Amino acid sequence: MPPSGRILKRLLVGRAMRSDRLGETLLPKKLALPIFASDALSSVAYAPDEILLTLGLAGGSLAMLHSWKIGLCVVFVMLVVVASYRQNVHAYPSGGGDYEVATTNLGPRAGLTVASALLVDYVLTVAVSISSGVQNAAAAIPFIRGHEAVLAVAIVAVLTAMNLRGVRESGKTFAVPVYLFMTSVIGMALVGLFRELTGNLPDAESASLQLRPETGFESLGGLALVFLLLRAFSSGCAALTGVEAISNGVPAFKKPKSRNAATTLLMMGLIAVTMLMSMIVLATWTGIKYAEDPQTQLLRDGRPVGASYVQDTIMGQVAKAVFQGFHPGVVFVSIVAGLILILAANTAFNGFPVLGSILAKDGYLPRQLHTRGDRLAFSNGILILAGAAAFLIVLYNAEVTKLIQLYIVGVFVSFTLSQTGMIRHWNRHLRVERDPAARRRMQRSRVINAIGATMSGTVLVVVLLTKFVHGAGYAIAAMVVLFFLMLGIHRHYQRVRDELRVSEDDVSAQLLPSRVHAIVLVSKIHKPTLRALAYARATRPSILEAITVNVEPDETRALQEEWDRRGIPVALKALDSPYREITRPVVDYVKSIRSGHPRDVVVVYIPEYVLGRWYEQLLHNQSALRLKGRLLFTPGVMVASVPWQLESSEGQEERLDGPSVGSVRLGK
Amino acid sequence: MPPSGRILKRLLVGRAMRSDRLGETLLPKKLALPIFASDALSSVAYAPDEILLTLGLAGGSLAMLHSWKIGLCVVFVMLVVVASYRQNVHAYPSGGGDYEVATTNLGPRAGLTVASALLVDYVLTVAVSISSGVQNAAAAIPFIRGHEAVLAVAIVAVLTAMNLRGVRESGKTFAVPVYLFMTSVIGMALVGLFRELTGNLPDAESASLQLRPETGFESLGGLALVFLLLRAFSSGCAALTGVEAISNGVPAFKKPKSRNAATTLLMMGLIAVTMLMSMIVLATWTGIKYAEDPQTQLLRDGRPVGASYVQDTIMGQVAKAVFQGFHPGVVFVSIVAGLILILAANTAFNGFPVLGSILAKDGYLPRQLHTRGDRLAFSNGILILAGAAAFLIVLYNAEVTKLIQLYIVGVFVSFTLSQTGMIRHWNRHLRVERDPAARRRMQRSRVINAIGATMSGTVLVVVLLTKFVHGAGYAIAAMVVLFFLMLGIHRHYQRVRDELRVSEDDVSAQLLPSRVHAIVLVSKIHKPTLRALAYARATRPSILEAITVNVEPDETRALQEEWDRRGIPVALKALDSPYREITRPVVDYVKSIRSGHPRDVVVVYIPEYVLGRWYEQLLHNQSALRLKGRLLFTPGVMVASVPWQLESSEGQEERLDGPSVGSVRLGK
């Protein structure tokens, strides 16, 4: 890396950290809450909208009548899931979370299913949250309209850079807005409650409008109505995404890790349901009309409001009603809501790399994902997450309503399998536990987890039924692909390990080759060649010869004459090359040596000169690299590169960290 | 390359050829004419159009009045240039052509200027000819309109594939259409002449139209008129492009090379001027009205013909008039004209790689351009030419009238310098030549070349004056960039050569290192590691040690225990790595050894396992490649790769010809 690149990297990701400073990056509860809970909390900015919008398909009265009931259902599921996960956090403090629970109790296939689901879901969390944040911002800043996808991708890039700096600094950066968001939403709920009780809560702007049902939803029969209610409930369950983040992130907590994590989880659940219900109730009290297609569904005096109507989000409309007469309050809520949505994506930036690293350690993902980067963060995982999320954002043009259809499935797949695994976990422990108090605690946990499993499974079925054709199918497809990909990777690592293993009593592997046959490749007589010859002679091989490839006979003859004139004390042999190739004659010659003496080892010395600048390398043939590559496939051969450093290479070693380093001229 | 890829390559470029078959690909005159002359001949399909179109800016009567005079001027220049080049071909049979002539007589800078000009011009030849061919075809096949650029790029691709198959097969493929083109144009001229003499040559369709001058050209004053005539003459000089192709291609001729080339050149010149004048005279006789902007310039009964009017090319209109009553003749001429234009590009496909190869041999272009490919053709040059031409086609959307403005400049730069060089050539030879007959021949040649130089220089000035702002400026800019690029490349090669040179009396370069210090890198104990140890021990180094990098202390301890348990007879040393790096600790350790004993050589043995499939390599850390790259920058170090071939690598060596071969796991 050139100095400027190094400085840029330092500015973006900060100073490298030593391994023994790893302990310092652990999180106290007050930082863990904003980091791991921002996803779950932020969904209050879009989950009520999705419930109202879905119900609104069948008209305004239906939404008014049922929205709070649907809200209560979501709250109930949320509380059950939180209670269940508190059992997980205590039982598995190592932070494998759902993946570890499913693997341990239901086997590796179940674990891999959970992992696939979670990986897909993390990507969607980033895509949905940031898209929603940008769409919120677009309502306030019209300039953004038409550039949502570009802005969203830019925000992904900024988040990526921040996370590459390391976990704790992210926590500090994000704590303030998350706490401001909680304060502002709950504050708004209290003000709204006070104004309703004192009888002066104003109506929302949209309360005076009529909400017309969409075509086909005018008068729903019993079954169709139930299906619509279930669809609204599914959408509302977006509020539950992110609950599992804490159980996956237990190792990042300060000690006592499990207890701190469980407490944080409970706090988060209570705050989330309070905020969700506040929004739904306030939306009902202020009479908000919210439509999927506002231009045609909303009527003013019997006529559609048309394209000029801008539909604010539920949170925006509630704020305008509650803070009527106090405009700064409205502005504050909208700014904080916009921020929290973008920051929610950060949950995934914490969860995804940890899970990726665990999967890599278990051999299901490439080893590079287990490499800790400069700042102890899992750099590769962060980059993959960012890339996939950016891809989805571009693909769906940052439209939340489309992206949300793919969402949720993954979470409930992992909830269900994890809770089922927990039942088995307690069964196993109950078999050996004798202490009555402990047994009672375990039985209680088992009941909670059983309820959680049943509940999650039911919701999963509902989500699949109501959302499959709207996009959930794609999410399922992505999970299946990931599942088989990870299985394939695992098989590959297993095969390589088996092939390379040496049993402890196997002595043949340590047998020495009988002779060393050294070959020095010569293209012309210059310093690199002479150095390679000197080094080769210094190793005192059994046989030493110099080889050149006869591509142009005149040049070969000139080389031979100079060789003799200089009196170089090694014989020079010319290999014929009728097809003007360099690689094949050398490889064939090496093979012929080996076939005569299979217990010999052939060492091929390649003189190379090392150039400092990448564009200089374009000017030299890559014959050496190609030859080295081919010789690696030839058994019983060792390739020794003898580098000669040109002046331009000095101080350039930092910059060149790739395989394209070093260039050599052979033959012509 | 996988088998399917190999079969595809074989199909596209044919079987590889042995060097000793190079003689077989030489060209007899009857094949050389179509190959090298198609460019010059094909311009008859657009040069008359450009003359008439430019004159037509000032109205129809001016075009009628002056076109044949301008045609005669172009013919005169053509004949002078042909006569001059016949001297070149005899004086320089080695085929360096203009580049060699200018370098030898005017110095390397002049040669480089010529080379830049020719390279740019070859690219433009491909772009202009193919674009013109596609635009011709579009007149016949309306479906093509709107897709001209795509089709033109596709044709470039096909030509590229054909030329990668080798020179002679190209000649055979292209000979038939070139001869058909000559026959049809000259046949058409004869029929036209006969009908004119017998008084029954019909008028062209456009003869009944009026040609209105463009705004600003209504009544030109003396100087403006002269400028317009010069502009028309410049455009007409497009007919001269390609004349130099033969002199650059002398080595491809059968013996006697020079005489055959000179004869071919003369034949080409005579055929070209005959065809050019035939077209211009027939266009005048049939009263063709040809406009740059036909929709508004052409009037029928005083009103513009409008967008529905399709203006056929001059050749098309002439054919319709001459062959009135014999439609197959019209169709035949238009098909053959379309074909010849596309094939003209082939001239450049023969000239560019040869020139690139000569420049590469002289160290002005990357060495890869001097490598003969599978079919004895200069594959890299062919590919670069095709890429640059495709770029221009896309940039100018295959519009001939725009591309032609960039054209011609390069040719006349090279004409002028080459002819000036020839004067010096004869001066030099006359100084030593004593034979009176030879002296007379030389003096005659000198006069011819002097006339050629003056003429070319004048035309160059005219072209620059009349075309600079219309696009010739870009061509000049491209030449300047190429000039300095090639100069820079030359300096680089010179610097490297100076740095690597060993004087014959320098014995220090052959001094042996005092001791060999061998290091085997160990990440875990498996077959590759044990093989590397065995090979290292077989070379009996002065010092041998095994090294591991301590990234995770637990694993290092386990490794150390297994090492001791197996009783491996080499000491294992662990290097600390607080920042979890692999590369830096090893490089630092190697440097510390060297600093204590600067006359030692350090050999680093790296156990590698070789994977067969590219996607498998993604699954393994690239630590070994990175480490090798870094060690190459460290003086006094030799890197020995000890490969272990996994089963999946068998039979894969053909496919992997890049630097990314082989992958190793170090450390973790």
C-alpha cells in the first residue's frame, strides 16, 4: 500500500490493536442495549405503518377497528419470544445463539438451516432499515427523491467504515441517538396520553379523509377477512426482527455475560412493546388514515387526493397531532426516527460477522471470515454483509414495501428451530439433574421454550402462507442456496484434511529423497542469473545444470558463446521448443528426470527481478509466474525463486501484498 | 483451460504451428494484393462521397463543376505517393516500412513519430471501414438502423478471430470478395462508358432534385471557396490511406520480396485511381446530387425532401443508373461494396501486429507484443487493435462522417517523414556509390522521393488546416500520448538492462554465499509440511530450523507437543505475532538472520498444497502467496515452494496458467 493509502486506511479504521487488548472491547449493558436493540426498537418506525397499510386495503373502518388487536397479538408474540430467549442466553453463554442451540440439540443440518436463515436476515435488516431511513428522510428533504438507492448505498458504505473501526467505538457512536429515540417516542406517548385524558388531543391531518378499499377488497367474506388480518399480523411481526441479536452476541457483554444479556433482552422487549402499542393507539385516537396507494385510496370530499398528496409516516402524523402548537417536537421526532432506522442496520453489522466467524471456525464458510482484522472486528464478514445489502438495495431500488416481503421469514425459521432445540436441551439436562430446585427451574424453562417454539412455528406458517408469493419465496430460495453452499464448503475442508493427514506411526512421510537434482533456468547472463547460479551451487546438489529454452536459435547460440567465454562452471543445456513455448519444454524435461529417478527431488531455480511499480510489471513477460504455476502441479518438484531487487523496488514491499509480485524475463 | 475451452480455442484459431513452418505462410502476389490493398481500394466506396458532400455544402452546381478536378488532384497525389513508395520497398526489404526508414535516416525520435501516427491510423482504418460497411448495409437492411455500433463491434470480433488463425488463411478468405469488387466496379465503369458513348446512360434518381447550399455557404468569396475546395481535397485524400500497408508488409511476400511488393504496389495504385475516377466521372454524368444533410439540403420542386428520403451512397446511385433495367447488377455491386469495406479493416489487422512486434523488439512497446501466438500471428497486437477500434466505434456510434475527420492525418505524417528519410537515404548511398549506372538510378529515386516528400508535406498542411477543429486534433493528441508512452517504456527497459548488466571481468557476481540458512515454515503437521522438511534436509543446509507463527497460543502449544511426540529431528521455533499477522514476523526474522551474517543466504521453504479448481482456492487463505511476495523484496533470501498435489489438482495444470495457482494454509 502506498503511504497515502496507508494513511487513508488508518483514518478510516484506526490503529491496529494487539490481541491482548481483546478484553477491552467488551460491552457494558448501557452500551449493549443501543448496539443490539436498535434493530428491534427501530421497527416501531415502520411496523405500525405496515399493519395499518395492510388493513387499509379493505378500507378505513376496518383499520380503525382491528389495528390495536393486531398490535396486541404482536406484543404477545414479542413477550413470549423474549421470555424464551432469556432461557437461551442463560443456557448458552458462548454466543452461538440460535445456531449453537440448534446444532447442539437438533444436529448440524438444523444448525445450518438456522445459520442460513440468520445470514439472509442480517442482510435484509441492513437493506430494510437503511431504505426505510432514506425514505423517511426523503419526506423531509425532497432533493433525495429519485436518488434513494444511491444515498442508501452511501450510508451502507459509511456504516461499513465505522464498523471496521471496531465494536466499542460503534457502541459509543450509536448510543446517543438510540437513547434519544426511546426518550422521544415514549415522551410523545406520555404527552399524547395526557392530552387524550384532558380531552384536547387534536385529530391528525388525514383524519378528515376517507380511506377507500382497493379493488377486490370492497366487501370481504369471513375467510378473506381472516386472511387479511393474518397478513397484517405477519407484517406487524417485523417488530420482532432483531430480538435474537442479543442471544447471538452474548460474548460481547461484560461479565456476568448471561445475566447482563438476559436483563438487556428484557429491557429491550418491554421498551419495544411499549413504543409499538403507543404508536398504534395514538394512531387510532388521532384517526389517522394510512394507505398503501394514497393517491387513489384516500378521498377528500369523495374525490381522490391525487399525486400532490404526500403521505407522512405514522410516526410523523402522530407527532404532528400530539405536538400541535409545538413544532420543534415534531422536527425532533422525525430527525431521531430517521437516524435510528439507519443505525438499526448496525445491529446486523455486529451480528453477521460474529456468526460468519463461528461458521468459518466450524468449516462451513471460507476461513478468511475467521480472520480478525486490524481492529479486532471481523473485517471480511463486515464487507460481505455490506456488499450483499447494497446489492439488494440497488435491486429493489430502496423500496421498503418490497423489501419487507422478504423479511421476517428468516427470523421465524431461526426462532422455531432454536426454541425446539431448547426443549431437547432441557430434556437432556433433566435426565441427569437430581437437585429438585434445579429440576423445577429447568421444567419451568422447558415450558417457556415449548410455548415459544409453538408460537414461533405458528407465526412462521402464517408468514409463509400470507407472504410467500409477495417475496418471502426469494428469501427461502436464498436460504436454500446458502445451506447447500455451506454444506459443500464443509465437505471440501473435510476432504482436504483427510487427504493431508499423516498418522503418527507413518515414517514414510519423513523419508529423505535420495538425490537432489538442481536446474537453474537461464534466459540471458545478467545479475539475477548469476545470483541464482551461486545460490544453487551453495546448496551443493547431487546434480547441477543450467537450462535455457531455445526459442530463437540465433539468440541461443549467442548465449552459449557468452556462457563459454565467461567460463561459468556449470554446463548449459538448451531445450528445443518448436512451438515457441517456455513452460512446456521445462515441465517436460523435469518430468523426464523424475521418471528416471522417482526418489530424486528436482529443484528448479528461477532467477527473477523484482520491480517496484505495478505498471512496470506490465512491461515484462509473466513467463516465470506461469512456469511456477505449472511446476507446482508436477510431483517431486520444488520451485526456488531467487529474487534480484531492482532499485525501483526499494520501499515498495508494503504496497505489494498480492500474488502478482515479481516478474521475470525468460527465453526472449 | 478446461477441455471445452480448449476445443473452442482450437475451432477459433486452429491448430498450433511449429516455428519451422513460418516460411509456409508467405504470400504470393495474387494473395498479397487482396490482403494489403483492400484498404486502399475500398476507399472508393466512401472517398467520392466525401468529396461530393463537402463541395455540396456550397450547392449542386459547384459539386458538378469541381468534383472531377478534385478527383484528378487526388489521383495525382496517389500516383506520386505510389511511385515514392516503390523506392522504399526496394531500399528497405525488411518491412520496417515508414518506421524503419524514418528511424534509420532521421533518428529514433522521427521513427517513433511515424510509429505513433501509423498505430493510430491502423485503429482508425478498422473503425472507419467497418462503420462505413455497416452504414452501407443499413441502407439495404433497415433492421440494422439503431444497432450500427453493436453490429460493427461484432464484425470486429469476427475479424479478430479470423486473424488469430494466421495470415495466409486470412488471404484466402478475403481474396474472392476483393477480386469481385475490382471486377464489379471496373465492369460497371465500362458499361457506363459504353452507355454514355452510345448516348443512353440514364440520369440518376437524385438528378431531378436541387441541392441547396448550407447556411453560411450560399455565396462564397474567393478565399472561402479555395478553403472549401481544399477541404474537399483533404476528404478525398482518404483514398490514399492504406498505400503504405504494402511497404510495411514486405517480409510477408514471397521471394523476391521487394520486386513482388513493388509490382503489387503499382498494380494497386493503378486499380485504385481507375476506380476512383470512374466513380467521380459517372457521378457527374448521371447528375447525382449528394448532400451532407439530405433531408434539408435536397429540394424536390422547391421543398425539402424531408425525413422519408433515404440517400443512397454514390456507388449505389451510380449502379442504379448504369444497370437500369438489370437489377441483379445493382444488388451485386452493393453486396460486394459492403463486403469490401468490412474486409478493408483486415489490412490493419495485418499491419498493426507486425509494426507492434517491431516496436516491441526495439523496446518501445511491451515485450508481450513480440510473442508469436499459437498460429504464428501476433496475437496480442491483434487483440489490442481490435479493442481500440471497438472503443472508437462505440465512442462515435459508428458514424463514418465523424470518424473520417480523425483519419488521414496519421498517414500523411508518416508519408512525409518517410519520404524525407528516403532523401537522406539516397544522399548517404550516393556518397559511397561509384558505379555510374547505380548512381543514376539512385539520383532518379532521390528526385522521386523528394517530390513525394514535398507533396505529402503539402497535403499534411492542408489536412491539418482544414480538418484540425473537425477532429484531426484528437488524432494528433493520441499520437502525442503514444509517442511519450513509447519513449517512457524504452527508458524503463534501458534502466532495467543497465541495472542487471554484469561486466565480463566482474567476478564478484559469481561468489558463493558463505553459508545456507534454511527455514521451514510450519502451520500444522501434515503431509505438505513433512515433505518440505524432508526436501530441506536433503539439501543439507548449514543451519536448518522449523518456524511457526504464534497467532493463537493454544494452537501453538498443541503443535509444539505433537512435534515433540512425533520426534521430528528439527527444532521448532515459534515467532510471536501480537497483531495476528503471518507475514511480518517471518520477514522480520529473516531480516534479523541476514543482518547478523550478510554473506549467508536464507532459504525459506514453504509447504503448499495445490488445489485443482479455482473456487477451491477461495476457501483457503492466501497467506503463502502474500508471504512469498513480501520475501521477494528482501535481499539475500530465496523462496522455495514445496508443493503437495491434492487429488483434485490432477490433470488441471493445463487450465491454470496464471499466478493464482496453488494455495497454502499457514498459521491458522
